[in-house]
Amino acid sequence: MSFKEIPTKSLMFNPFSMIEDDWFLITAEYDGKTSTMTAASGALGHMFRKNVAYINIRPTRYTKSFVDQAGEFSLSFFKNTPENKKILGYLGNTSGRDENKIERCGLTLNKHDGIPYFEEAHTVFLCRNLYCSPYKETDFVNKQTESDYYPLKDYHDMYIADIFRTLVPA
Ligand SMILES: Cc1cc2nc3c(=O)[nH]c(=O)nc-3n(C[C@H](O)[C@H](O)[C@H](O)COP(=O)(O)O)c2cc1C
């Protein structure tokens, strides 16, 4: 399937349900290898005079080193169907360290501007990393949020990335 570029600001969607309920895949390629992982936290908005995505990746994720080394990655958003939930559940519960989950998951990998994304997505953001910083215990203004969300102190790194291209099925 071919994808076409559209202006990011022409999108009409609910980012809250798209992130929390539908989930998405963070995918990057480095040194000829591709890695992907499911995410269900983040934000979309405007920062540094750019359209941006905020995403969160724990240092333990195999995909993190791909994102960090490539500097560019895609965010692929899918319809909330039982079949997609099963696939994204698999990609979010298995590490690419342990098996070739991209080959096994049944999704179709494609590339745009050299960045891998999945053809079954309804919306794809091609992103360039701008900023990355770990959440710190001492920076939580609301200590209850910190202890509720990070009982194991396994803080994410927070990324702010420029959405430099938005793709939808042609
Ligand atoms: C619904 C869902 C949402 C997730 N959200 C995130 C997230 O925002 N950040 C994160 O680091 N891991 C998140 N994960 C966990 C990773 O997707 C999971 O650890 C995955 O196996 C990592 O794969 P990798 O080691 O191949 O990179 C999520 C998992 C699921 C199922």
C-alpha cells in the first residue's frame, strides 16, 4: 500500500484515546536492523516552533538504542480492533532481544525517507529526535504521582521529537 504525505495540522483525531486506548508503535532502524515496541503514553502538541510528539521509553527497552542511535523514528497509529490489540500486545510484551517479533507479528514493514513504519497504520508520524531527558524522582512536584506510577523507580526517558512528516494511506 502506498502512503501520501498530508499537512500535520490537517489531522482530525482525539489524541487522548489514540494514545491511551489505541496504542502505537515506536519504530527505528539502525545499522540495517529494525526494532519496534508498543507505547501507550505520550503527547502531541507544539514546542520549539514545531509540531512535536512526546514519547517515553524505559532504558531497558531494546528499541531505545535504535531510537537513540538513529535519531529518527516513526510512530504508527492503528485502528482499535481486537486483531490490532493482539498484535500490539505481543509487540509490547516481547523484546526484540529474544525473538524476531517484527517478522512474527504479521504487520508489513515499509520505509519512507529511510525510516521504517507499518503499512497497516492509519496514521504515521516520521519524527526527528530533538530532546531526551530522564524523569527524576526529585523533579516530581506531586509525590503521589511518582510513587503511584514508579513504585520500582524505573523511570522513563522522555523524548520530544519533531514530527517532520505525516503520512496516511493514499
Ligand atoms: C499497551 C502497552 C504500552 C506500553 N507503553 C510503553 C511506553 O510508553 N514506554 C515504554 O518504555 N514501554 C512501554 N511498553 C512496554 C514495551 O512495549 C515492551 O517492554 C516491549 O517488549 C519492548 O520491546 P523491545 O525490548 O523489543 O524494545 C508498553 C507495553 C504495552 C503492552
